[in-house]
Amino acid sequence: MTTASRLMTADDLLAMPRGYGKKYELIRGVLVEKMGTGRPHGMALVWFTNTLSNYVARDGYGDLRVGEPGYILDVDPETVRCPDLAWIAPGRIAPGTQGYPRLAPDLAVEVKSPGNSNPEMSAKAYMWLSYGSRLVWVADPERVAVTVYRLDAEPQTFGEDEELAGGDLLPGFVTPVWRLFRPRR
């Protein structure tokens, strides 16, 4: 006799105890552990967050979330994925919303860790786009580069000497790529 294990829900994931350095996502009802990251990943995330939070604070435009915020992307069974950093356009999340929002962030930022391959990061970017993200930035701390993914365009990579712009999604957002990885040149 075999017993099928019960699929988890987003509420189950939210109720799990925190701590012990473990991070999880829920993919089609199955709990998947995420590995911890190293210094280059963490430093890039600090500077991406700093740059984007300054934009949001200056213009009061949108909702920035960091620390691998979770989003319900699929139901029955539920899928909760967590980008490194997310930005949501104004008005998409009702004030007071609890738990994981049932939407994909408008901008998902994923920072490449040493163990990640380029095809793996590209697949993750297209996954976000397939669920409704309008823009995905994949940061590569080793190369000091950002690859920009949009649904109806080829990926475009910007090196440290180039500028990254937010386009229609983040009007007025422009920054040198190197600033997303370190405070000074």
C-alpha cells in the first residue's frame, strides 16, 4: 500500500517556522529548499536595493520588496516563487494585504550566484515573464553586468560602463550598471 504525500499550500509555507538559515519556495505544491548565497550575491543585492529604494522614495512610485518576497504564481497545486528583489507598480497590491500576493511582480531581479549557470538564470527569467512579470533583470556580480529580459524582445546585456534604464515601467530610472554592484568605482 502506498500513501501519497499531501501537497503543500501557500498558507502552509507561510506557517512554517523561520530560522536555521533555510529558505524555501513552493513549486506545484512541493517544498523546495533554496541554497544560501555568498558575498558577491549579497553585496549586489544591497546595491540593487539601495538604488531602487532611492528611486521609489524619490518618486513615491511603486512598492519595493527585498529578502526573497514570495508570490503565488499558480494554484491547484500552488506555486510560490521568491525573486531576490521585486518591484510592484502602484495599486496592484491592496493596502493591508497579508501573506503572499497572487501576482507576479512587475520587475523581478535575480542575482546570479557562483553555482548558477547562464541557462538556469535565463530559464528563471522566462519563468517570471510567463507568469506576468513585465521586466526581469538578471545581475551577474562576477561580470558586473545585467541582462534585461522582456516578453517580446531578445535579452539585452548591459556591462558596467553602460547605463540601465527602467523604460516605461520605471519612468525616470537610469543608473550606471557598476553602481548596482558597488558604491564606488
